[in-house]
Amino acid sequence: MSDIRRAYSAWAATYDTDNNLTRDLDQAVTRAELAGYTGARILEIGCGTGKNTVFLAGIGARVVALDFTAAMIREARRKLAGTSALFASADLTRPWPCAARCADLVVCNLVLEHIEDLAPVFSEAGRVLTDGGRFFICELHPFRQYEGKKATFQRGQTQIEIPAFVHHISAFLDAAESAGFALRSLREWWHEADQAAPPRLVSFLFEWQPPLITDL
Ligand SMILES: C[S@@+](CC[C@H](N)C(=O)[O-])C[C@H]1O[C@@H](n2cnc3c(N)ncnc32)[C@H](O)[C@@H]1O
């Protein structure tokens, strides 16, 4: 088991209730940014305990959620019991268990700091999205990463840091462009408690654009 999966297995039981401004801001941002996607077929990647899956299941025609930590998915399944949301275990760095062109919207929150190479993620998002489909990403802002911030939680007296990789803004934009995405919006977000601090989160909305020439 990877260190990342082991850490999230340990965090799963208290992820929703720990004091965590980043999680709370991400939840508010996602609701504000995606409220218009009613009726979409939504693929959520790295769903965790289903904090955002609940909202997505409320607006989407269909929601499928992937994650590689069983304990996190267990929490999400409990939260989404009685809805049509489907969960599957998958490592996002490998091919996703989804058919091509099955989704109108791919949603990814607070996950990519744990994935070193962004290219396979953008490539798979491009494969599963319909023409003109959108890829929404909300992540810890690299400005915060430059200060050493990363996903952490407390167990007893020990602060547990989850392995993380810094992705500069240009890395997101380059990976997206290489995979055939066009940027539709880039926004920076502060929690009301952040005062004069650097932005806590960055969100991107990319549009997948099919190649102009598909056959000769
Ligand atoms: C900080 S949690 C975010 C969960 C949820 N998206 C949210 O916003 O609350 C990060 C999640 O990413 C998942 N994750 C990290 N790396 C992954 C990978 N390579 N494949 C699948 N899931 C991964 C972890 O298991 C964890 O559930």
C-alpha cells in the first residue's frame, strides 16, 4: 500500500469532522462554481469521503466517483446511501475504469497534490469526456505549497503529513494544453479567515476540444 493510501485510510474516520479550512473552502467553491451543471453525467476523481459527491449527486443526471482508498470510499458510500451515485476503486495514475466519452464533466478536488505526473490524469480526462466536456479542478494553491503547506491531519500528539508534489500554475496549464484542453477559467480563493495570506485554493475549468482531424 502506498504511503498516500495508508495515510488516507487512517484519516478517513475523521476527515469530515476535523477542523480544516481548506476542505471547507473547497466545498463552498465547488458548489458555487458547478451549480449550473444540472443534468450532467459527472465523473468525480478522488472523491474521498464524498463531501462533494453529495452535491454532485444532487445536480447530476448520473454520478460515478473514483478513489483508491477503500476507507474513504466506505465513508462516501455511507453518506450517499439511497442515491444513484456509483463508487469504484481506481488509481488515477493508471487507466480509469470508464468508457470513452462517458462523461460531460470531470471533477477533481484536493487530489492532484498527491499525483506527481499530471499528464496521465489529463489524458484520461480527455478520453472520458464528450466533445466540449468540462474538467473542473480545485487544488491547494501552489503559493501555499511554496510555504510548505500540504494535506496533514492529527493523530494523538502526532501531525501526519501526506506525501505531496508541488504543481506550479504553469504545470497545470501545460499539462492541460498538451492533452487538448482549453482553459475557460482560472480563479483564486481565500477563506474568510485568511486575511492577507496568499490564496488558499486555485480552481481551473478546462474544456476538452476534440482534434480537428480524426481520420484521413
Ligand atoms: C484530500 S482528499 C480529497 C477528497 C475529496 N475530493 C474532497 O475534496 O474532500 C484526497 C483523496 O484523493 C485520493 N487519492 C490520492 N491519490 C490518488 C490516486 N493516485 N488514485 C486515486 N485516488 C487518489 C485519496 O485516497 C483521497 O481520498
